[in-house]
Amino acid sequence: MMKGIITVLGKDQVGIIAKVCTYLAEDKINILDISQTIVNGYFNMMMIVDLTGCSDRVSEVIDQLANLGKEIGVDIRLQREDIFDNMHRI
């Protein structure tokens, strides 16, 4: 299984989760775990996703999520889990 870590940050507004989850479902990306908080009006979400059934290449998904983030006014980033883990290893 190829896993990815998605982070979403920005000012809170209606529909952020719906738009991100709709994109993921359309690209056959399964959400394995999700954590979401709002602190003082700022939205923060982290998802662990399964990229195995994804219909696009990971690099395309990264670009498409970044573009979706621009459209809705938040920052959306995707990293493969192995890269994320290596970046945060002490």
C-alpha cells in the first residue's frame, strides 16, 4: 500500500472538507485517518490516505490538490508517507 500525508491549512470557511474529500473520492484515493481542528478561526486538517488505487500519478495529485487549495483559499499539500517520515526522523 502506498500511503500519503495530506495537510490543509487556512482560514476556516464552509466546505473545505467537502471539497477536499470530493476530489479524493473522484480520484479513487481512500482516506485512512483524518484529524481536523479549528483554532481561533484557522482550519487545520491532516489526512493519511491510500494512494494505491489512485487514477493519477502522485505528482499530478500534488499539483491538483495545490490548485484546489488556491481555488478555495487554503494551502493543501501531499507527501508520500515514506518521504514525510524521512523528513521528520531525528
